[in-house]
Amino acid sequence: MEQISGSVQPEHVLLYTFLEVSSDCKFREQLHSLQSQGFALKGSYYYDDEVELQTDGNRSGHFQNGEPVFGPEVNEEAVRIIAAQLTVIGDQFDREIKAGVVNDLVHHFLNENLSGEEITHRMSEAVEGLARAIPSGMEQEKAMLVLAMVLTKKIVNTMPSLLQRVFSTTVNYISQQLHNYIVRMLRE
């Protein structure tokens, strides 16, 4: 699992699991290649929602005997259950996302001149635009989380070679915009 200043990001775990349990994931082989880079679930992970936010947007971590020390345990089963629930919502949203939105994002990800920050901004704009069309009966944060993950799946289904860049951008977006929501969701 990727660590930022010692803390495991629940965003990584949730996105990876969402993609892994999605029924129409056409890039399963590439997704499993992320395991070798430390993105896969192996046992239980810990996070601390009370860690200090650094000026670069990352959260600080704490170490004890060389190991990260985190707050409440987030186990694989809990994440899998939440990811499975979100994929059901994602399947409904999937039909509403027009190919043009996905193709525009694919072009942005292919543009090597765009910084990670610019691509994250483009992803954010797309998610926010799509979220405005979601019925008001759903929590806005949940809709945005699912839309970001569905867009990730659709982009990588279109162009599997973009997996690492899209995955990292989506994790960054979710971490910046929805971290507290994920922490609350994992605690429920």
C-alpha cells in the first residue's frame, strides 16, 4: 500500500477494491499489476483521520519501531463490502456518463504537457458537472466519490495503458476532496 509520510491512504484501498469488484473491468490484468507496486489489499490497514494535513496536501504519519501507527483498523472485508455497495450505484451512474466526457478526460490524461494538478482539476470539473445531474436524494459526497471511481474505470476501459496515471490522479482527487467522507463511511 502506498504510504504518504507513513500513513496508508484509505482512498487507495477503496478505489483499487472498487475496480477489482467491478463487473465490466476490461483491464483486470493491468489492475493486478498494481499489486506489485503496493496498491493491493493484503490483510488489514490502518489510517488516522486526525493526522496533520501538510502544506503539500498530504497527511503526516507517525512511526513506532519503524512501523506506521494509525487510528482505527480498516479491514479488507469492510472495504470490500463498501466497494461492492458503491459498484451497484456505479453501475447505475455508468449508463448516464456520456462517451464525450470520458474521451475528453482520456485526451487530458494523454497530454504529457498537463501537470498532475491540472489533470486533477479536469477530473474535478468532470465529476462536479456530472454530480449536478444526480437526483437530490443521494448524498452529494457519495455521488462524487462514485462518479470519480466510475470515470476512472471508464477511462481505463478506453485506454488501459493509462491505468497508473488515472489511478494516481483519482486517488489524489478523492484524497483532496472526499477524505473525511471516506473516513466517516468506513467508521459506520
